[in-house]
Amino acid sequence: MSHWIVAPTLLPALTAAYLILFARNDIFHQRIVSVAATLMLVLLTFGLYQLAGDGESRAYLLGNWPAPFGIVQVLDRLSATMLLLTACLAFIVVVYAIHGWDRRGRYFHALFQFQLLGINGAFLTGDFFNLFVFFEVMLIASYGLMLHGGGPRRLKAGFQYVTINLISSTLFLFAVGLIYSVTGTLNMADLAAKAGQVGAGEVALLRTGALLLFMVFAIKAALVPLHWWLPTTYAAASAPVAALFAIMTKVGAYSILRMYGLVFGADAGPLALVAAPWVIPAAIVTLAIGAIGVLASRTLLDLVCFSVVASMGTLLIALGLFDEVGIAAALYYLLHSTLAGAALFLLVDLIAVRRGRARDRLNAAPPFPRDYVYGGLFFLAAIAMVGLPPLSGFLGKLLILDATRETAHAGVIWATVLGSSFLMLVGFSRAGSVLFWKSAAQPPQEEEEEPKRRVLPTVAAGALIAGMVLLSVFAGPVSRAVTDTAQQALDTRAYVEAVLGSIKTARATGH
Amino acid sequence: MSMEFLLASAIGTLTAAGVYMTLRARTFPVIIGLALLSYAVNLFLFSMGRLVVDRPPIIHPLATTYTDPLPQALVLTAIVISFGMTALIVVLALRSFLETGSDNVAMREMNEGANIEPRSEEAPR
């Protein structure tokens, strides 16, 4: 039993506590500690990724309570991949944030670390009630981060965001209660083992619980018709927070995969793949609405928000297949869309702050110094998000189209994916040409005192785009890795053995 | 009337009232609605271990049956979390009322113009 498995939750927890207790008033102290801790998290999760690379699921028994009774954390390829992605994204975002955003309210870094604690915990946990608790940790920190910077707009949007999440937490508890009342367990592995053996009279109750839980995850993943909170929230949040939130929707997608690929997977008897009939139709509508939203947006930030909705639709179409090829494609697209969404959020901020009074409105405004750099970065991020060659968005969509080729809905899926890509292409081209080409024709800005800009925020946004370039260049190894991950994620038996079998191991070693 | 009927109808009434209140247009009824929903879910979780009277929550050699202690632990966690969340959302609603002068939940009038405030990238040092 490797104790390192618990470290991705411990490190941010201790860092956050340290930041609140000892670095409350010293922003430089906070920055150093927060950046160093996030860098350590990157190294740590890379180590765990290597550890999980052998294809074995490892269970960590907290307090060494045997598995179905105590809380268990499970490290497998899927959770290790998600942890590594979170840590890399967090590092880039925190580097971006130390250039001013973190001073616009207190406790940015502490909340940031608590947010990482919640996300890492949600990826690692092997217990549904514990998942609820980590969701709450994640959400409570996200409320604080979302309100970071203040202002009436954020407060209004924040109230809506908190309300919808409190309702989803309530639904989560109802679902957990129903599942517990039928099966008597909340441990994912134990539940997976018992889900197939539920008596005929209780199947309906368990199905209700499972589908209520699906609704909770669908809210997190912004699946239609539960996606309305996303554009408002992300548009109101500050740029680094919106970029970090790019991983939060993926927590929903991850939970859907764990719950309905593994626990209520193909072996779950009458409840096998209970959510599968809902995922693909809802995802198709999500994609269509996202694309229409992109076309209809009047500000750059709204455009990016709706493109995130569309990318969640694309991701969940592939995930909804619940087979190896589909999940592998979904995971590749997940890696890509997290980076693409975060890169765009940072770029919008960089561009809007340079455009003076026009901000991010999609109308012509006087050009700003070095707009070719931001135009170029926006161009790269946009082609990645839309899914044009040669970047990873294209490869991701190609994998998804290939995975859905033989399915029943292939015609609808292909039409939606290709049609929405076209709509998004039009939307992004229009935005880019207005922002950079029409603006170039405008008379130059009245000579104001041009504030001194720092270069590191731009480098941070560029690093996310470089990540997508790497994802495209190393598409072969990455797609092999995600195929292995998908295979392991669907292997209910190995997961159950790893978690419940560890009772014997723990007793034998007396450890 | 049986215990089950009482508890079930209490949960149902609380949920219905909670859903109705959360759909109101002003912040205060919404908060009341969220509180009612959290009471409903706490009762619901509590009843998930089945309703029994006068049973120990542990397995004891003298007791023939026992009541399931786990839902009670779950309820305790849920109460703590929903209590904290209610406090947060009350403060949030109050602050938002003070800053915008309106306690309406909708954002209709807020959506005009650009999203990003000036000088977002670099604040004064």
C-alpha cells in the first residue's frame, strides 16, 4: 500500500491551512508557497501517473479500516491521468494569477489550494459519500473563487451558481440515501459487486437513485437541459478562476464514467448501463446549443463560455458509448478540451485588458500594441477549440467520429459534430476578424499612458497552447495511453478485487 | 397513523414547499426553499436505515436487532455542510442586495456591455 496515494489530497490541504495561518497578510509569501506547492503537486501526480502506468488499481485504506467499512481512495490510470491534468492546469493558472489577479481579494491562494484539494479528492475517492464530501469541498472553494474580485455582477451570478449547486447537492444526498437504502453500501467497489444482485422488488428504487445521481453529475458536466448555469458563471468569474473551472466540468464527466461505466457497468444485471440511453441524446443537444450560442455571442467571453458547453457535448457523445473505443476518444478529447478552454479564458482576459474601453465586446476598436501576438495565440486556440487540423481538437473529433461510426445514432452524431464544428468555425472566424482585422483599420488609440505589461501571463496562456501542440505531436503515444486507461476504467472485476481484496492484504501484512 | 406515514408525508411536504420556494424570484424565499430542501433530505437520509424504535445502534450480544448507525453519521455530515452553506448564501444574498440595490435573482439588467472590468490583469501593486 503506497502512502503516496493520499498525498494529492494532503498537500493542498496542508498548504491551504499554512497560507491562512502564517501568510495571511504577506502576498509574496503566499505566492511563493502557492506556486511551490502547485509545482510539487505536478511532480507528485507525475510520479503517481508513472506508478499507475503498470495497469494495476491500487487502493489506499484511510486509517487502515477494511474496505467496505472505511473510506478508500483508489489510484488507477484514469484517476492518475485526471490528477496529472489538474495539477498541470493549476500550475499554469497560478502562474497567471500571481500577476495581479490574486491581489483583488484576500485568500485567493488558500481558496485555490482548497479547490485543488476538492478536485483531487473527487478523482481519488472510492466511496460515494466521500465523493459528496469532496464535491462540497470543491464547491465551497469554488464559491469563494468565483466571487474573487467582487462587484455586483459576480455577486448576482454567484448567488445563482451557489443556488444551483446547493440544489444539486440536495439531489446528491437523496440519491445517496436511495442507493444506501437498497444496497446497504456506499463503497463504489462494493456497490459494483452488489448492483447486479439486487432483488426484483428493489430494482426500481436503485434505478431512481442511480438516475438522480446522474442528474447531479449532469449539472456538473453542464449537460442540456442543466447547462444554463455555466455561461453565466464562467463569464462572471475572473480569468484564472474560469480557466481552473475548465477542469470542474470534467469532474462531472469523470463521475459519469466511474458511476455508469464501472459501478453500474455492463455487468450490473438489470441496471447495466442505466444512464446510457440518456447521455448521447442529451450530449447531442448540448453540442448543438453550444454551437448556436457561439454564433449568437456578442462578447468574446460569452463565445468562449458557449464553446466550453459545446466541447462538453462532444466529450459526452463519445463517453456515452461506454465502450473502450468511445471512452478512449472521450479521454483524449477531455485532455484537449480542458487545455483549450483554459487557454481561451486566459487569452480573453489578456486581449480585453489591452483593448481599453471596448473590453471583450465583439466590435472594432483601435488596435493595441503587439496585437499580432494575441491574434496569433487566439488563432491557434480557436482552431484547436473548433477542431481544425492540425491541432488536437481535430484529432479528438476524428477519434470521436471514428468511435461512433458503427453505432445506431451514427448519422445524427456525425451531422451534429460536423455541423456544429462549422457553426463554431463561423463564430470564431467572425470574432477573430472583428477583433484583429477590422480593428487594424481603426484610427490608432489616443496616446494614453500605456501601462507596463508583464510577459509571464502571456507565456502562461502560450503554455496551454503548447500543451495542445504536444498533445497533437504525441497523439500516438497519448491515444495508446488513453486506450489502456479506458480498458482499465471498464474493468469492473479488477477494480472490485483491488479494493475489496485489499482486506486480506491488509490483514496479512498486519499493516 | 403509522410512523412511516408521518415521516414520509413530512418529507414530501417539506420537499414540495422547498421546490416551490426555490422557484421564487427573490433571494430570501429562495434561501428558505433551500433550507426546507435540506431539512427534507436530512429526514430522508435518516429514514434510510429503516425506522425502528428502541434498538441499540450497535450489535450487542443481548440485543436481537439493531438500528443502522451509518445514516445518522451521514445526516450529521449533511447537516454541518448545509448549515455552513446556508450561512454563506445568506451573506451572499445580503451583499448582493447592498451592492445592486435589488434582491431579484435574475441577471437581466446585468448582461449589458462587456464582461471584463478594467485593469483585470494587473492590479496596483
